[in-house]
Amino acid sequence: MRHVIVSIIAVTLVGGVTIAAQDKTPQEKLVFQSKGGDAIFTHAAHIEREKGECATCHPKLWPQSAREPLKSSDGCRTCHRAGGAAFEMKGNCAKCHPSGASHP
């Protein structure tokens, strides 16, 4: 009986560590629903641009979880603005919203 309990505890711990590790592994692309059409976020390109430095965006701009819905594009505007580190959002809607919907 003792071995069964120890085995259950071990499996639970390994499962918890595995789930935590999966949450830290970034997806290549994330899709966020928005009024202007689904926004496709190419996580891999952003990681490359920031040389793997997750702290540039997490947690100050975004939670570090793909399960958390995007609440606004304010974090995007940190870099995607005139004079920012990436292309300006204005006039470039289709780069992130492939449905072609434009924002007012």
C-alpha cells in the first residue's frame, strides 16, 4: 500500500512539473480574437527579435500564458507605433489581421 501511495505522489509531481514546463514553452503563433478580425501573433518572430529575452514583454505588457485572452492592443503599441521598434500599426492592419479588416 505504501508503494502505491508513493507512486501516486510521484506521478502527480511529475505531471505538475510537465504541465508547468509546457506553459513556459512558447507557441510559435497565437491567435487573439478582436473586433478588427482575429489577430495573428507570431511569437517566434518576436522572441527572435528580442533575442529570447522574455522579460521584455512578460509580465509587464502581457501575462506569460497563452491561455490568457488579449484584452487590448495597448501592449502591441509599445513597439508598433511611429518611431517604435517595429512597424507602425496604423495602415498595416493586414499584417496582424489577415482577414483584411481595418481598424478605425
